[in-house]
Amino acid sequence: MTAFNDQFTAAMLTALEETFEKVRGLYLDRGTSVFETLATLSAEEASRPVSDHCATIAAHVAHMRYYIDLLLQFVRGERPAADWQHIWQTVREVTPEEWAASVQRLREGYDLLRELATKTDWSQGGEGSESPIGGAMALLMHNAYHLGEIRHALCAIKAGA
């Protein structure tokens, strides 16, 4: 592997860690990563939409894991048909056990992403999201977006509690 590959791997791991696990000051405020945020939520709160037209936090978590699953299938050479609406239409209320399992599945997906990042040759060709770097950027942006949605919903949910 090249020096570029090592540098990109280190940057990707740092960005993944900041997004999911522990803020390092890259772009988030202290205590606001995905797992730090989800640890503050009960199943009841995760099941509460902020309006009739908004998804629950539980749905956002399931969607984040779904995106990771699709990415991992793509990396394995599979070309799955994505059903982006299924989770938004079906994931609403969760029991405490379902909520804990959903967060655990997301953590397992995050762990697989970290492992994948260490094995990826970032210098491979491809255009846009077809390149490893494009896919990495899309993954980071997608999960950061949903973290923002979760944190925004959390403000409304905690205010109305």
C-alpha cells in the first residue's frame, strides 16, 4: 500500500470514529456522536416522531444500518435492489428490546465499516460513488446527515417530554 492509502485510511477511520463513536473535534461538538446521542434515548423517545410527516429516530437508525448493509453488499460485488421507502414506511414504535437490538446492529455495521476501511485500496479507479473514495465520502455524508436529523428530532422530543 502507498503513503496516500495509509493517510486516507487514517483520515477515514478518524471521520468514522467522530461520526459514530467519540468526538475528536473534527466537526462535531463534544458528546454528540451517533452512539453518544443514542445512549441518551429510551425506546419510547426513539419511537416518537416529531410530527405526522417525520420519521422516528428508530427509523433513522434502521435506515443508517440499511445503507451500511447495502454498501457492504456492493463492496462484495453484489448489486442489490434498494428499497429506500420500506424502513420509512414500517419502522415506527420499538420496544426497549427492539431499540437495544437496533442500536447494536448499527454498532456492528460501524465495526464492519472500520474493518473495511483498513482493507480498502483507496487508489482504485472509478467515477463518483463508484470509486472507493467517492463511496467513503457518500457514506460519511449520509450518516452525518442522519445524525443531524436525529439530533434535531431529539431537541423537539426532549422539549415536549
